[in-house]
Amino acid sequence: MTYVVTDNCIKCKFMDCVEVCPVDCFYAGENMLVISPDECIDCGVCEPECPADAIFPDTDPKATGEWLELNKTYADIWLNLTHKDPPPADAAAWNGVEGMRASFSPNPHVSEPRRVA
Amino acid sequence: MNMPVQRLLRVGPGAAVGITEAMIHELVHAFYATVRADPALGPIFNRVIGDGWDDHLAKLCDFWSSVLLMTSRFKGAPMPAHIRIAEIRPTHFARWLHLFKQTAEQLCPPEAAALFVAKSEMIAQSLQFGIAASRGELPPLRPEPARTKQPSDSGVGR
């Protein structure tokens, strides 16, 4: 059982989910985040937090086998992200655009250097 | 981005049903007192937590606060923590859920109790799946067979 990040995250990548996840199970790619199905505890706090409504429980029809497999695969490749970086400058423009699967990038996220407090 | 303000503006599902930090504290402390005295659960919990109950109760209050009040206080890994406990069985989860529901309904107004119970059941199921997977009791995740519908179809009526 897990939650699954789907299509509308791609190129939006708002990362609000990362801030609220109590178990830090988000892994970050260049233009999308995924949830590790092995670590997710189904607490559900990420789902309403996503401005792009891209996250679904695996019981939802939108969390297809393909997305579940993609989340599992890339959670094993990408690095864990525990803080919200600035989203892409054009994030809002991509919100709601369909058919983003073709734009998916397998490359990892690169965090901006953190400011020293 | 002004993070502290954004964090204050986050409203968790607990707010709508009157859940507060004080209620969480009361429930967590009362519930785990019951757990520690329970013949099925007490021995396991006491063995695993040992002298660390004060820290553990604080951590659990942080957890429920994070999940229900969106305070982002909890940072931990409950899945491996449960997987590590070799003697855990589904009967332990059933007993935990029964006692938690009983305590929540005793101490909390009905809507708040219902939310605590609903979340606990979902998380319990998730943990049990994770434990079963780690023990090789589940088939591996695999993609669905090819769908006959077009990708442009909405998720309606799957």
C-alpha cells in the first residue's frame, strides 16, 4: 500500500509534499518527484497538499500500475528530498497540462545550495 | 518563500473535527498506558522501547500532530521500525487497533475519534503490507496488463 505521484507533477514539481511527509519518502528527479512504496505509510497528508493534485492512493484508478512502477523504480535511483526547493519558474504553466508522461526526465534533482542560517 | 507563515497556514484534517495538541497528548499517553499493561502488546513494546518511553511518547505526539495538524514535527521511519520486530503478527495489529479505537472513543468527541481510528487503520494496513513484503509473503509489485482504454480516457469507471 502506498501513495503514488502521477502525471501532473511532471514539470510542476511544486514539492509541497516533501515538507509535510512525516517519513521522508519522497525522491526527487529533474522534473518530477516520486514516493517510495516501501517507505510510504499511507498517512495521506501529501495528497491534499499537492497544488497540482498529482498524488493518489494506490487504490485510486489514476494510480495505475505504470505510475506505481515508475515511483518504485525511481525511488531506488533518485536521492531522498526532505526540504522544498524553489519549483521550476514555469511550474504554474504546466499545472493541468495532460499527457506529460512523454516529458518525464529520468535525471536526478539537483538541490540549490542551502543558505547557511 | 516565507516558510514559517506557510507552515502556520497549513490546516490538517484534524482541525475540522476539533483535534488539538492537548487532545493528541491525552490520547497518546492514555493509549500507551493501556498498551504497556496489555498481555499481548505490553511485552513487545516494553522490550523494544525499554527505558525510552518518555522520548517515545513525545515522538508519537509529534507523529499524530504531523499527520492530523500538519505541523511537520515528526521525522522518523516507522516502516523499518516495525519490520525489525520479528515477533509482530497481524493479531498484534488487530489488538492495537481495538485498544486504540476504544481509547479514542472514550476520550475524544465522536468525529475526532473517527478520524484517529480511520488514520490508524490505514497506517496499520500499510505497515502490515510492508512487513509482509519484507518477509517475502507478498508477490512483487508489477505493472498492470495492457489496458484496452485509450490513455486520454479519464479515470472514471475503471
